[in-house]
Amino acid sequence: MKIRQDQLPQLLQKSLASTYLISGDEPLLVMEACQLIRDTAKQHGFDERQVFHADASFDWNALADEANAMSLFASRRILEVRINNGKPFDKGAALKAITVAKNPDTILLIICPRLDASTQRSDWVKAVEEHGIFLPVWPIERNQYMGWLRHRIQQAGIQLDPPALAMLAHHTEGNLLAAVQEIEKLKLLGETNIDAELLGEAITNNSRFNAFQLADACLLGNIANASNILSQLKAEGVEPILILGALVRKIRQLIILKPLPPQQLAAAFKQQGIWPKQQPPFQKALQSLSMEQLYACLRKAEAIDLAVKGSGDDPWRLLHELVVLLNGAPA
């Protein structure tokens, strides 16, 4: 079944599917959909979670064996498969087999970027649609952003008057992670009703850098500024995964934009939800970064994700290396 994101909570209340495919380029929305599935699965006894990063050297047979293996203690598991380019190197044969088998003690959660039209017509995606749930996560369009922001503010238990809401929308410029961070900061004010004056003071007095400022500094090639922002984010206790999400979104957008001729960029920026005010850093990065460097950044991001999940590497050291790569260091 192919669904919208707003349908997911209701479907999870009814029953759990054996396979979920979550695809999209908006890190916050993908992360929240996956977390909702994990939380619901845990309530139903799926206490074990195994994460697989399906790169070019990934052993798909090992995944199939893991899905078919019987646990000594009969634990119920989530097998989480992350495919950075959305194209399984075995053409999806293992994913299709696991999906069709429907092991009642295993949930297959597949996470990948937005799938192109040809991939959506592939056998493995069709199998997920027939036997599980396919949720394509679409970015919030500019004309939808105000409604989305208003809903998130209501969920946080605070109220903004119309001028304050407009100010916050302008300040976050459609960056969902930045918006959520600002809403969390507003909750700390201890006020349930916030007007433009109070919001203005909160924004003005807030000297903290956010992850999107870091990403823009990287794209502009300002390594000193980017390193300074990263250091302050670390000092303030910002979660590395939030920083990584902002950087990966920019990297994937650059990979999509890089092959395009200049006359197609205006339409592509619009399609990617990159507003005119946000375009100068992208234009600078498109001139200075090669496709090889961008893919090197993506591989480094994967290593950071593993570090956050406990691989043993220091995620902050790897984040600094990613910042250096994004500033044009050789791949």
C-alpha cells in the first residue's frame, strides 16, 4: 500500500505491516516516520533492532539469511536497511524475497532517499506496495510551510500571534529542523502565548548557531567560520545526528543539481524547495565541488551515522572531516 505521511499513525494503530519503505529527502520527516514505526513495533514486542548500511560492498545474501534465521530466544526484530542511493545493488531481489515471505517475527524497515520513477516501477518496490507499506515523504512546499509550522507550534503547547508566526516562518526559511529547534527553544521561555516582540527578543538574544548556518558556511567555502560554528554546536550539546541531517540534505541536493546545465538550474532549485535567498551557497558549491567530492562527502556522512550508532569512531571528529570535505578538500 502506498500512503501519505498523515495516514501512518492511524495505520499503525490498526496493525503492523511486515515491511515498510520510507523514502524522501527531508531528514526530519523521514526520521519522525521511522521513529514512529520503531516505537509502535517496540510496543508489540519487537525489542531487537539491527541496522544494515547497504553500500556497494553489502552482502545481500547475509541480509536474507538474517531475515530467515530463527532466534534461540524467539526475539522479534526490526531489520533496518539504509540504502543511500535508493538502488539496491542486487536489484532488490533480497528485499523482495523478505517482503513476500512476511516473517511474523521480523519487520523490514527500508530507508532511502526519494526514489525516481524507474525505481518506483521496480519489482522490489511493487512487492512492498503489495505486501507492506510504501511511504514516499515529500518536502513541505512553500505554500504549505505556514500550516505545517502552525501545527508544530500547537503540538508544542504554545501559541504565537500572527505577526510572531510570520516572523518565525521568515527566520527559519522553510528549514524544518531549524524550525523544530526554534520551537523547542520557545518552550523554554515558559510562556504559552508569544507575540512578535517576545519572539523578536528570543531570536535576537539567541547567539547560538544552528546546523543550517553550518551547512551554508561549508557550501560558501568558509572553513574558518564553519569550524567555529561546529565547535559552538558541540559546546552547546547539539546532537550530532541533527547536524548530520542538515549536511546530508545539502549534499544530496547538490548531487541532483551538479549534472544540470545552467539553464535548468532555476527550475531545479524550485523543484528542490531551495528558495532564492537560499541559492547563493548552492551556486558557490556547484562551482567549487566536483561530483567525486560530493560522493566522498556522502560516504563520510555514512561513517558519521555509524559512529552515532556506536561504531566506536568519534562522530565529532568525523563531522569536522566532513566540514573540511565540503569546503573543497580533495576527495
